[in-house]
Amino acid sequence: MPSRTQSFEPDFADVMLSLLPDRVAVAAVPMFPGDGCRLELFPEEAFAIRGAVERRRVEFATGRWCARAALRKLGGPRVKNGLLI
């Protein structure tokens, strides 16, 4: 079985996993608006937040990236806007 974590902050992921059942996966990535790091969004996601301020775009992209990473760790299918792709 693959590891249930995918993280750039292993301590945070390990703590979260110690509190959660085995069927839960954790993914974490540091979030620093303006650091030049861009997490990719699907075009529809980028369009949905096109008018948001930078900090909100970073929060949204970080959440989407973590959700997809956790789903992959659980062996889930690729998901785009709630649809399997």
C-alpha cells in the first residue's frame, strides 16, 4: 500500500495522520503568497477565481493541489470539478 502522506511538511502530515483513521490521506504544502511558486489549476478552476485577490488565489490553488494529492494517495481517480477524468 502506498504511503498515505504527500507533504513538504512531514511533521504536520505525521501529526494529522496520527489523529485520523487509515482511510484518510493527508497532503500539505507551505503556502506563501508572492513567493513565485505557482500550483497548477485546471482552466475551469482558474477561471472561477479570476477576479480574486492574490492571497485567495494562492489559498484556492493550495487547497486544490492538496485535495488531488490526497486522492492520489488513496488510489482515487483523477478528478476535475467533481468529474472523473
